[in-house]
Amino acid sequence: MLRFFALAGFALVTPSSALAQNGPQALNAQRVPSQVKHAGVLHVSAGTWTRSGGAVSNFGPDTVYSNTVQSGYFFAVGGSGGFAPGAINFDEGNLPSSTNTNNPGNRDDYAINCVGIGYCDSGVGASGWQLSFYSSYVPCTFASFPDKTFNTGALPSGGCWTVDLDLSGCGDCFCLGADGGDGFDDDADDDAFGWSFRYTGSGTGEAGFLLAGDPQSTDPNYVPGGLPIDGTNTYFGPASLCSADEATGLQTMDFWYLEDPAGVSSGCYFFGGYGNNFGCGGPLNDPFASWYLELHAELESCNSGSCASCGGSGNPCLSNPNSTGVNSTMVITGSTSVAADDVTLTASVPPNSTAFFITAQTAGFVPFPGGSAGNLCLGNDIGRFQQLVTSSGSAGQVEISTVAGQWSLSSIPQASGPYAAQAGGTAHFQCWHRDITPAGSPTSNLSDSAIITWTP
């Protein structure tokens, strides 16, 4: 096992809880307990489903990352019965740029409009995941500032599923820079993109993503002892030896980083050995596995495709679970146009909580500010919409709108005095709200952040 890591050129870092007497210890994967079923296509903007397997969706047409050869195993890092409940789990891959000499792409950024995931959830109640994506990511590290974060909402539980998350609706698609966002360096630390997931469902059992990937099964050019860098079944990679819908992701490694909210098990892990009898190339006894993920993108670059017309909104900073056990979230709807002055801020927080929005022109990251249970995601000169303090009511939602005259883009609050939005500028927003600790003591919390880039 250690020979493989030497070939990969990475130092394996593990937390103290994962150390054995003779070195790092793997966390053993679990067999998939039932047949993996396809739940359908969830259209995230509309919150609707297309269940028919033959239905045509408007995502793609390019597949730019595909790690979908199922190993027959998963690892439970979600649900109250899983390992390190509430943990954020990071993995990596590569989207090649036009300067990439190994697997040249035809553009230098990718407008992602669909994400395919696979998971098992044994619990009773809705499954759900918070997903984040990072254009630049050093494998097996913690990252604080994603380019995009979104929640899947309620998904099927009580088994193992794959689902396509259609992000083609305005405000949901997002951009990932190729080769780490700054061109090809022929170094995984510089060229990798990152992504993470965290369980947000209500299930009480074990839950986790499927493990996928087997280079000997999928890469026609694979040389024993070589590295899995093929990216099969992507527009820039070779065809898979497996079926048409299965492939190995480009430059995915066989380890991942886990950030434990309890501060006990954070660190870098690998999945342990297994005999991959589910692949099309026969058993693979060395530990090669990573999380199941597929990414689809528009043909055009981020600046010219339909994703660009959605404006520059996104959720670049994670929130922590609130007293209801889920994360407080916010979205920006309306127009990015300064002239239109049509913007609505909406946050989902615990019911009957006092809440108000805050804003800044820069991002920041301060965990648990002033004893809060949340993360402050804004930079300096923070403005507060304190004149719009309100209760979230029984629905657990707060909202302020420029259309309703509650605020205006000509006078956005900041500590040093209000300012007017200008084309090309950005504004970051969060929602602060009152909350309670598990012990019943009063505290505060914050939603994830949302960012908007203004247009004329």
C-alpha cells in the first residue's frame, strides 16, 4: 500500500486518532448493502424531478469529469450513525486547460451545469447533502472558500442511489477554472480542482458517498504501476473499457481529507484495500477509490455561455448546522443589473428566530465570532441591515427586497458609511440570527454567504 503512495508523490498525513503502531491506518470501506438505483434528475432551480430514464435534460453536452465505476463499496461519513457525523469531506480531480500537455482541453474554464452524485443512506427520513466546489485545491487539505456551495434538498433514503442535479437554471450553474484556475503546471498540487460534501439529511442511520474508480478497469492505455490520469469518458479523454456510463476521473487520488466539526478525527485518510470484483477489468486488490462524482458543462466558456447570463451569484462560504440540525442558508434572486435595482435576499433559518442580513464588499473567514455557533464569511467594513431586524416566523424564513423599497442598491450599508453598487463590483451577504445550543443556552448563528457581481 505504501508503495502506491510513493508512486503518487504524496505524503500521507493522518490525525492521531488514525495512527497505528506501525504507521497510518486506513478506514475500511463498507459493502454497498443493496442495488444502486437511479433516482432521476433533480432540477435544482425549480425543485422538480424528471424520473423517467429516457427523459431529455438541458444540461451538458460535455462530460468533463466522470468517476463512476462503482466499486461495490461506500464509506459512512454522514448521518447520526456514521463516522464523524457532520464532517466535511474533500476530494480532488482535474479539469484540463488548453495548455495542458497531458490531456489538453479546448477551454480554460468550465461552466458546470450538472453534477452527478452517488450515495447510500440507511436512515429513515430524507437524505440530503451540501456540496462545495473549488477551482484550486491542494489534495488532502482543508479549504475554506469554495467557488460554489449548494444544498441538494431532500433526496431519497433507505438504500443506495445515484442522482443528477441539474443546475442549468439561472443562478445555479457555476464556473470552475481549468488546471487549478491558473494554467497547467504538471503538478497535482497546482492543477487540481476540489469538491466537498457534508450530510444535511434527517436520517438516523449511516450515510455516505459511493466509492468509485478502478484504473485497470477503465483506462485502455493503463500501464501496471502507472498513475490513473486518464479521465475516461470525458470529451478530452479516452473511451472507457467499461460500459458507456462508467469511467475513472482524471487525476483523482485514493485518499481524502475529513474535517470533523467535533475536532476529534480531522485529517487525511485512505479507504483501505478491497477486491474490486464489480469493475469490468477484474479484481483490483490495491486500494484505489475515491468519491463518486460526475460533472457536465456547457460547450462555451463561463464568459460566453448561458451560465454567464445568470449573473455572478454563488455561495462561497460554508455555514454550520443550526439548532434544528440543518444549515442556515441564503440565496440572492432578481437581477444583477445596478440600473434595475431588483434584488431580493432570502434566508432559511430556525423558525421564530430574530434575524437580519449583513454585507461587505470583501470575503473573510472567522469561525465562531464572538462566541457564535457559526462562521463569519465577510471581510472588513461590514454593514448591517439592522433597521430590517425581523422574526423568521413559523416558516423559518426572512427576506428583504429592493423592489419592496426595504433597501436600495444606491445605499448599501457598511460600517464606514453607505455606498452605491457599481458595475464590476461585488457584494457579499450573510444572515445573522439568534439560536440555541444543544444544552439550551442562547447563542447566535450565521447562514452561508452569497455573492453577487454587479452589471450595468
